Amino acid sequence: EVESKEWLADPQSIAALGVALIASGEELGSDMAVRAYDHLIQYGDAAVRKACPVGLAMLHISNPKLQVTDVLGRLSHDSNEDVAQAATLALGIVGAGTNNARLATQLRQLSSYYYKDPSLLFLVRISQGLVHLGKGLLTLSPSHSDRSLHSNVALAGLVINAFCMLDMKQTILAKYHFMLYYLFVAAQPRMLMTVDEDGKPIPCAVRVGQAVDVVGQAGKPKTITGMAQHTSPVLLASGDRAELATDEYIPVTSMLEGVVIVKKNPAFMAEDKD
């Protein structure tokens, strides 16, 4: 039997995936990379096209933007089976832990479309599970500290899966389906919890809104926009930022995400007594 020559095109797939890894974690670069992928989907050969859904997923982990879910939805019906398989799992990664209703509907339609194809149906079921990851309380996003830092461990787990997605027939859809577990080194809670120094939960008034880039602006500009007030613990979506609504407590850290220790503000108490 003559060995297939398909592996010769692998460097192209990896180069296409590299675009996403370089641009990820930065808003402007991500938008530009999405446009680059649009061109690659239209004009690239099979090896490049199957890497495009993987790249789009790596750019928008747990961040289901309408533009991206539309492109992946289109690719999940592609005539090339490799592209359709990669796009189906990519939909799960893009919506991981968001409980996104539109994405859930899209995946339900896919499951009825691929009911005769066991491989694709398996991937649809995995994606449906990912969208409701931890009942919507977890995220796979490797970025933290207000998206200024990336967790190397989380990124490694995601890259392992990205490489598996480039050759699903030999990995996830063959004997190595357990490789999907590598995704869960990236899973982390996406809620903000405020606790005291003893670790007891303290309900605080918290404002949550879309983060605004205020680097280099004079004075004290608002750091969030379109805010809504909640009482902690509160869920933070991708691109959200939180700040304490009152001066009753002082946070020990400047970044409000994950578990934050807060201290009672003595000045606030003095004002209260007056």
C-alpha cells in the first residue's frame, strides 16, 4: 500500500494555526486575524482550510462573537469532512461555559443534521457539553488579570487539543478520544467571589460592565461601560470587568476576578455613624 502524501501539507496547517496563537489575547490583532482567516477559507487548499476553524476557536475561547459563530456554523456544513469536524468542535470551544442560547440551538440543529454520521454526532455532543461547561460557571479562557496575562498551563492544554483537531481521524475519533481531557487543564471558574481574611464569603455590591481601555488617558476615566449592579458572587463574561460599587470594603488586589479578599473600610464606618 502506497503511503498517503497528505502529511506533506501539515506545515501549512500549523502555520495557519500559528496566526491565531500569535494574535490571541489582543483585541485588535484578533479582529485582523479573523479577516485573514476569511481569505484562507475562501482561497486556501484543504490543509489550510481545516486549520481555519481551529484558529478561529483559539482566538475566541469562551467568547461566542456572532461573526465567529456564523462562520463556524457555515464551516460545520462543509463538504470536506475534516473541515466540518474541526468546525463542530470549534463551536464548543468558542462557547465553552457561556450557556449561549443561540449556540445551543445551532448545535441542536447540527445534531439532527448529522444523525447518521456517528463521528460528527459524537463531536456535536462534546460541543453541547462544552457550551454548558460547569452549568455555565466555568471558562476555558487562558487569559486572566484583566486579560493582561495568560496561563501557560491552560494554553498548553488548548494547543494540545488544537493539534488533535488538525487530524481528528487519527486522534479524537480513533483510540485517543481521552485527549479531550487536556481541555480541562484550562477550565477555571469565571465568577468573582469576595471573601474576608478568614475566607468567609462577604456579599458586596459590585458593578459589572464591558471593560474600557483607559491606558494613557488623563484624570480618572471610567474603566467600564454599560454597567449593571449586582451583589457578589457574580459571573464575569469574556471582556467584562468588575469594580466595587461602594467604599464599604477595600479590595486587597487591584484586579477584581476569581476569589478576592476584601477588608472593611474604617473610614466608611466613621461616616456611617455620623
